[in-house]
Amino acid sequence: MNRRTVFWRTLSVAAALSLWWLSSGTLFNPILVPAPHKVAVHLWEMTADGEILFHAWASLRRVIVGYALGSVLGILTGVAVARIRIAEDMLEPPLQFVRNITPVAIIPLAVNAFGLEEPSKYFVIIYSTIIPVVFNTAAGVASTPQIRVRAAMCLGAGRWDIFARVVLPSAWPFILTGLRVALGFAFMGVVAAEMIAAESGVGYLIMQSRNMLLPEQMFSGLFLLGLIGLVTDRAFQFTIGRLMRRYMLQTAAFD
Amino acid sequence: MSWRVLRLEGVGKDFTRADGGVAEVLRDVTLTVERGSFFTLLGPSGCGKSTLLNIVAGFEGATTGGASLDDKPVAGPGTDRTVIFQDVSNALFPWMNARENVEFGPKMARLGAGERKERADTYLRLVGLDADAGKFPFELSGGMKQRIQIARALANDPDILLMDEPFAALDAITKKHLQVEFRKIWSETGKTIFYITHDIFEALLLSTHLAVMTAGPKAGIKEVFQLDLAEPRSPSNPDFAAMYSRVETLIDEEVQRMRAR
Ligand SMILES: Nc1ncnc2c1ncn2[C@@H]1O[C@H](COP(=O)(O)OP(=O)(O)OP(=O)(O)O)[C@@H](O)[C@H]1O
Ligand SMILES: [Mg+2]
């Protein structure tokens, strides 16, 4: 980043904080919408006594499990839909229907079906993850240029080699886009689920602070959400940049 | 492996169109391509040249008749016939560098790393790109990419190269260089070439045999020539010029016929 960029970006953050600071106590009740420095102090206390880490890890652990399962299931289903006629006929109708049902709306059902413990959270995250992954994977697999497959056939590739060495690599940019979107969805899903039924996690932290009238804690939770989202997305990008760079060469931009 | 002729016998091809109708593309195409020859197909746009090449490649089945190497019918794609596509950006594997692209065929043949490298070296050198082995397709010009595609095909040691307007998308100067180079590669490797072009000049420069197709639908073979032109071939040679106008007249006739319909 050059000096010009640093200047404007610092100014942007400063402006946002000032606006917040000014509006608390004028526009809003300072008890309900506390000023930033109060939140900062509270955040520091919660970090020092380990509470932040406890809730952050609770949410993160759920996302890791649910997202991993959802991604694998999503890729397999997407490949099946794109490559196997019966799978397409069997899975398209339910998928096309279910994709319209937002993950948040599925939470009460998840609780009814899987209880108040971890399984219902996993279900919500898997559900949030699987939809974008399936559709992107299917689109990627279907978009493999025909002549690329034909070229591989001429060069002696059998069915498996064509799939593993031609179709899948051609689809990676699509699949990765789906996985990145799904990562955001997974966090939305887990937070919503924790707000409705949980004893831990960032969503629980926020909901509890509202019920117990602890606005500093609520803001700390929101800050934490922003931070976790930012860090995981950057980590995702970094990992892709390292491991999958060669597959991204076929697309103009990925960022 | 020791076939002598590629035969197309009574090849007809119909497609079912998207609207449910039938497109009658090819009718009774019969051709003989001798091993080692450079056989070029010319004809009006849309007459069915690519369709015919796809049948030889084994990508599509003929509706009637078929292609065979001596008496062995073509039943599907095989490593004895490799296609060189015009759309090289999609034909190459964008996530593999030049060397990895060239090694793909040998890898599919389960050759060891040593032999794969040796083959890649040989054919990258043959097309003059040994210094660019580590580059990815997006880093290469259209002409360089087409050389990689040729090297990739040759590294698999096929009997026949099936080439569908391989140089048509290149600029005039690159095209001229590649034509000259490719003719050299053909004479050095002794491969059989089945070649499609719209460019009469290119056809006369490269080919040993030339077939002109009639306009579609129900396209067939109008005339076949064996080209015994004076070497080095040049448009300033009288036999070259005479052949040029003869072929041009044949194609014009077909284009007129197509317009009249
Ligand atoms: N899959 C298909 N379904 C229906 N019609 C097809 C199909 N493939 C080709 N055709 C038709 O067959 C005819 C011949 O097509 P083909 O691509 O073989 O022509 P061509 O001689 O290679 O043309 P060009 O010189 O423009 O490349 C065209 O009229 C085309 O519309
Ligand atoms: Mg064509």
C-alpha cells in the first residue's frame, strides 16, 4: 500500500469511529448505544478473562465441522448432478426448491429435528454451505470446454483421467467461488442458530447481551463477528493463492 | 500399426436439429488417404469439413458408412489419431505449463518420468520452444500456443494428425512462419496429415493431396487432386498459379450453387 492509500484508509476508519462516538449520546441513548472507547475497554476485559476466545472458538469449531462436511457433500453432489443423468433428474427438483429457503428459516426445523445441542448447528451450517457449492460445482463441471475433453481423449486419457485431470481442474475456479460464498453463508447460519438456541458462540453472546442489557458486550460480539469473517476470508484467499493458483490462471480475476 | 490407407467409405451424416428437424450434412463421402500423405480438405463454409474430421477422429459416428484404417473401422477416439484444434486456448490445459501439456500424452501412456521428459524436450525443441517450457498458456502468444499443441500431439507419436484450420486464427506473419515450419515438421516426422483450411494458398503450399467438397446440405466430394507442384512451392511458379485458379473456380462454383438455393 502506498502512502496515499494508507492515508485515506486510516481516515475512513477514523471517520467511522468519530461518527459512532458523536451519535452515541446525541442520536442514541448512550446506555443502549455506548461510545466506542467504552466498548474497547469492555472488549479488552472480555479478551483478558478468556470469554471472547471461548465463544469465538465455539462458533469456529461448529463452522469447521459443518463447512467441511457441507463442502465435501456439495462438491460430490454437484459433480453427480452435472455428470450423471439419473442424479440430475432426481436431485434437480428438490435442490431448485430448497435453494429458495434461506438458512435462517431452517433453524426452527433444525432444532425440532436435531435438538438443542451441536447436531442442529451442524445441520444449519451444512445446509448453508451445500447450496452454493452444489450449484457452482455443477456449473463448473458443465462448463468444461468440449474440445479440451476431446483433446484429452486423443491423448489417451480414459474416463477417470478425463474426470480427474481435465473436468475437475476446469471446474476448480467455479467450485472455489462457491466455497468462498459458502464460507460466508456458514458464518451467517451459525450465528443465527446460536442466537436462537445455544449456550455458547458469538451469536449466543450477542443475544445474551441484549437480554441482560449489556450493550458493550453486544458491540464486542459484533466486532468479533466482523473480525472472524475478515480473517477467515483472507485465510481462504491466501490458501487458494498458494495451493490452487495454477487452476485460477484460466480465469481473468479472482479476488 | 502398420496400416497403409485411411479410408472413408460412403460416409453420410445427419444431425437432429434443435427444432427436431433433420440436418442432412454429408452424403456418400468416399476418400482414400495414403499413409504419409498431406491430405487437405477445402470447401465452402458449413459444408461439413469439421464433421468429417470429427468422424475420422472418432468423436462422432457416421450415419451411414464410416472411416477405417485399412480394414479396422474407427470406433472412437484413439491415440493413433490426434486432433489439432483451431481454438488452442481451450484445447491446451491452462493449469499446466508448456512442458506439462506436452507430457500429458506420455503420462496417459504411463511412461516413466525420464522418458516423459525426454519426449517433451525433443518435441519442444522441434517446435522451437525449449526455452519456454516453464511458461503457462496464458503467457504464450497464439502462435506459440499452437506450436505447443503440435508438440503435445507429436509427443504421443500418433500416426495421423487431424488438423481443423489450425492456423486460421493467427496473424498473417505468424501464420506464414508456422506453415513453413510445419511443412518441415511433416517431412521430418513422416506423419500422415488430414488437414482442413479455407485458405487455397495454404493448401497448395502444404499438401500432397487436395479434395474440394461440394456445398451442403448433402455435401460430398467434388474433386480430388494429387499435387505434383514444382519445389520449392511458390505462387510465382506457373503450375502453382494455374492450380490456384482451378481450385478457386471450383469453390466459387459451389458457393454460387449455395447462394442460388
Ligand atoms: N451437432 C450438430 N447439430 C446440428 N447440426 C450440426 C451439428 N454440427 C454441425 N452441424 C451442421 O452441419 C453442417 C456442417 O458443419 P461443419 O462444422 O462440419 O462445417 P464446416 O465445413 O467445418 O464449416 P466451416 O468451414 O465454417 O468450419 C453445418 O450446417 C452445421 O450447422
Ligand atoms: Mg469447420
